[in-house]
Amino acid sequence: MTHNTSKDYIGAKIGMWLFLFTEILLFGGLFVLYSVYLHRYPEEFHLAGQELNVYFGTANTLVLLTSSFSMALSITALQKGNKKLCMILLTITMILACVFLFNKYLEWGAKIHHGIYPDSPTLLERPKGEIIFFGLYYVMTGLHGLHVLIGSFIILIVLILVAKNRVTSSDFVAVENTGLYWHLVDMIWIYLFPLFYLVV
Amino acid sequence: MNSSESKTLSFWEDDGRFSGIFSWIFTTDHKRIGILYLYSVLSLFAVGVVIGLLMRLELIAPGSTIVGAQTYNAFFTVHGVIMIFLFVIPSIPASLGNLFLPIQLGAEDVAFPRINLLSWWLYITGLILILISLFTGQGAPDTGWTFYVPFSEYTTTNVNVAVLGVFILGFSSILTGLNFITTIHRMRMPEMKLTQIPLFGWSLYATGWIQVLATPILGITVLLIFVERTLGIGLFDPAKGGDPVLYQHLFWIYSHPAVYIMVVPAMGVVTEIIPVFARKHIFGYKAIALSSLGIAFAGSLVWAHHMFTSGMSDTAVMIFSFLTFIVAIPSAVKIFNWVATLYKGSIVLEPPLLYALAFIFLFSIGGLTGLVVGSAGTDIHVHDTYFVVGHFHYTIFGGTVFGMFGGLHYWFPKIYGKMYNKKVATTAWGILFIGFNVLYFPMLVLGIMGMPRRYFDYLPEYQLGHVISTVGSWIVAVGLILMFYNLYRGIKKGEPAGKNPWNAATLEWTTQSPPPKLNFIKEPQLTRGPYDYKGIEDDTQYQ
């Protein structure tokens, strides 16, 4: 008797969705902190939020949304049997992820250059609400950035799997699940962007 | 028929791709992973018990008896971290659940066998990190297993490594839960309807959801401790605008549901045992299945009852106190259904049933004392006293651990194909049960008298209670040694047990003992419900 090697497509999707729930709740803890502190320090959050560069944020939002689009296209390309196009689109997604991270690096770098980073003397002189705002800013965008980094590694791995024909048009769930993960990373940013750059 | 069956290698002998130790630590067979988990968690249980015994010894007299205050702080922290994160949370799901959930569903394995193996490796990684935290840096963590801020942000002991270990253990727990949920949805045999799943499976299903939905909050909480300690962001530091009470909220949003991760699988084990030894169909199948989900749901809404004295608003205290009482309802539904199952049954008092009965008795005390701490008025009096320690151990040791021991005695013949000495098992159970009550009942009294928890020293008027409790800890130790020795002897020298020594009706008892690598020799047939015992005795006579 040999192991039944045919994959359970729905099972793999259920597993991925359950994992996405855990990711949402991981960030959920931070969103709870954000909402409580926004309620407690509305004015300081407003003032500190003015200091973030909306252009950087908007650019990154566009970059990430585009990468989600190319990710979705790559799944369809593979389903239709166009392996080459799928690989090109996955590469584009990865490049956009790197653009996002580079942008983030510039943005963080500018803030750190102005002396605004956790526990910095400049930051500690400010009102408490602003210390918390920038603390949350670094923790939440940092954790999100880490997810972008992990996501681009996963995309690289499925890219190799597609190249080696381990993931094919008849067994594409690995690419699809990677896409789900990537859309989640995108979606979390869709919430982070207005919370830090626009509404406060 | 018999001769062809005896030729099939059991999962103990069928090594697969690797050989020697690698056939175990790189296995994807759910039974071998279950055994890996079983031996790991029981080893950690032994470590936790030794630290517990040392704490009880320290408390036999006022003042410093065998250790000083700082060592005692490390003792209760390490006892808590080991017992909670390394023993109780993975205990039943990862060991007995891994071993028997797929077989009870008529499946070959769990839905994601490799993720199952990854989960064990993450467990070992977390274990190693926690061990490192004990012996490196500036001493073992001394914060208590709750890692409360602000102390956990400022203590110089090795909290950083410990919280990373806890984070990784959380990941391991999530993967087990995710795997079981998917397994129950996708892997059960096609003809098995939802109402034909053994109730152990239902309890693991409810547990899986708590693991998936609550554990990430623990993950982010301990990560924040790490970030606070390394970068000093100040999210929980009042000097920087943070709020320590928010830490407590985040911590208990996971850690209260976590007690249901601990106890719901034990309830599942008890639900399997009771009808078998009452020779009666389980009473209220659907009510028991739904009450597991009910506990999982309601249990997620009550976390702040750990924080009645933290300075929360009175409104919040009232709401959380009320919700806490609601959790008692699904728990009581289970207890009444078990008792109704026993009513007018042909009860056979075998060791597994004794453990199940002990579970009902001890968990009832634990649950009822839970109402004392759950009601806001009385909690003010007993908060942070030995009453809480007693209550907690009645639910978790008296509940989860007795449930696990019951499960071990119930499934032992299936796992090893042999039977332990039932008389010795009964004696060990009796010693454990008596010792347990001698150990923990005085704590309830001490707590009402006002003895605070986590103190290594106390006033002379508390000494009598502490001495009785310490003597109880020795009786428990004797019971544990006898129980494990008896099981060990059973593995080595026990009589062959046969396919179905208890005449049970779930699918794991239709395959050989121990089961072969792919669980069943022929495709399993679903000929009866999980608690339908009619005609089972007759079947076994002709085997």
C-alpha cells in the first residue's frame, strides 16, 4: 500500500485560510492598542501624524496594490498553462515588494535621521501621546515590513517550484496560497496607511 | 485472517524511509509524532513536578527553608512556564489527539503530515530556548508565567529568551490546531456524518479553533515584551504614555481561552471513556458536541475576570463577571450529560473510568471555586491568594491531567498492544486521588484565611495548612511514581491486549493493536455509531 499522493485542493485552501486568520489576529492585538491610544491621545496623534510623509505612504500603497494585481495575474497565467508568463509576473511581484521595502527604508531613515526612533532623546522630550504614536508606527509598519520580506521569500520559493515544474497548471494551489498570503499583507497595509497617514 | 493480520508491521516497527532515531524525528506518521509528543510532554511534566515538590518543601516552614526568595521566584516562574506552555497546552491534543484523531475518523493520517512534524520541531525549538533562558544570562526568569509589565520590562533576568521560546511554542500550538480542524473537515471517511464523529474529535475541533484564534494574541504580546525590553518603545510604560493594564488585557485575551485549550480535550477523553464503561450510549451527543463549541466561544469573552483588582472600570468588572458565569453553563451541560450516561448503566470500574470519575469530582470543585473568583465581590477577598492557586490546580491538574491519565490508561492497550496491571493501576489512582486532595484542599482554606500566592515566606498561623499541603505533595509523588512504573512495566511485560479489550465502539478499536503504519489493514467500515455497543461483546468472542 502506498501513500495516496493526490493533493486535497480544498484542504490546502482551508489550512491557508486558517493561517490567515492567525495573521489577522496577530496584527489585531496591535490594532487594539492603536484604537485605545488614539482614543486616549487624539490631539497628539493628530500632530504626530502630520509629520509622516503622505507621498511616501501613497507611493507605497500604489506599489503594493500593483504587486497584488501582478500576483493575481500570475495565478491565472499558471491556471491557463502559461508557465513563462506566470514566472514573469511572479518576478514583477517580487521586484515591487523590494521597491516597497526600499521606500520604507528611505522613510524610516529620514525619521531616524531627525532623531525620531524608539527611546531616542528627541522623541522622549515630546508629549506622551506622540511617543506612543511613533512607537506604534515603528512596531506596526515594522511587523508589516517583516511580512513583506517573508512574503517575497515565499514568492521566490514558488517561483523556483514553478520553474522546476513542481507546481503546474494542474496543481497550482501553492501559487494560489502564496497569492492569498500576499493579498493579506496588502490588505493590512490598506488599513495601516490611512490609520497613520490620513485619518489622524 | 488472524495469521495475515499478525504479519502486518505495527507503527512501532515500520520505519519507513529512515532508520534508527531518524525514523522517529523525521517521521510524518501521526502516531509516531504523537509518541514523540507524549514522551516529550511527560518528561517536561516530570521536571515541572520536581520543581513543584521543591516549592512545597520550601513552604513547609516559615522563613527560608531550602532556598532564598530569588530562587523561589525563579521556581514558580519556571514551574508555571514549563507546566503551562510545555506540558499542559500540548498535552492531550498533540499526544493522544495526534495518535487517535485520524484513526477515529477512519483516515490514514492528518491533513498536513509534514506540518505536523514541523509543529513538533517548533515545540523542541521552544523547549531549547526556554532551557537556555534558565541557565544563561543573569538567571532564570522571575516574573511569574504571566510576564506582567512593568516588572518584566525591567528585570535583569533572562526574560528575552524565554518569551521568544513562548512565541515559538505558540506557533507550534497553532499548527496543531490548524491541522486538526482541516483533518476533521477533510479527512474523515466519506460516510461519516458530522454527528458520527467521536466526541473526542469534537472537543479537539473546538480546541483547534481556540488555538488558531487566541494564540496569535499571545504571540504579539510576548513579541511586544521582547521589543519593549530591547528597544524601549514604551507601549506599556506609563513614563512614555503607555498603559500596563493594556498588557494584562492582551495577555489574558489569549491566556484565559488557553485554559480551555487545556481542559476541553480532557473533557473529550472523559466523554470517550464514560459510555464505554457504563455500557450505554452517550447521553446527549449533540449537547456535548455543541457545548465544546459553546465553551470555546464563551470562554473567549471572559478574559478580564483575571483583572478585577487592576483598576478597570466597574462597568467592565460587572460585564466580565456576568460573562464568566455564562461559561459555567456549557461546562455543566457536559457534567450532567456524563452523569446521565452513568445513570442505570452497567458500570465496570476499570482504571480509565476511575480517572474519568475523579475528573468529574475534581473539576466540579475547580469549576465551583471558579465561580467564587469569577464573582467580582468575592474575588476582591481571594484575589492573588492561595485560593486561586487551589482553584487553578483543581481545574488543570484535577481536570486536564487526570483526564490525560485516564486517556493514557484507556488507550494504552491500543498504543502498545499490551495491558498494564489493573490492580496496581487502581491503587496508584487511589493514592493520587487522596494525595491530590491533601495537597490542594488546604490551599483553598489558606487562601480564604488570606495567604498570598507567590510568597516564599509566611506568618506562623498559616503553617498547619502548608505542612498538610506539603505532605500531600509527597503522596502525589508516590502515586505518580507508582502509576508510571506500572505503565512502564506494562510496556515491558504486560499481557497481550488484543484488538478491543474494553469492547469499545469507535474505529480505533477495529484495527490491530498497535495499529499498522496506515492505521487500517483493510478499508475501515462504518458499521455502527461511536457509542453503539449493541452486540460488541459477541464480536470479540469470535476473534
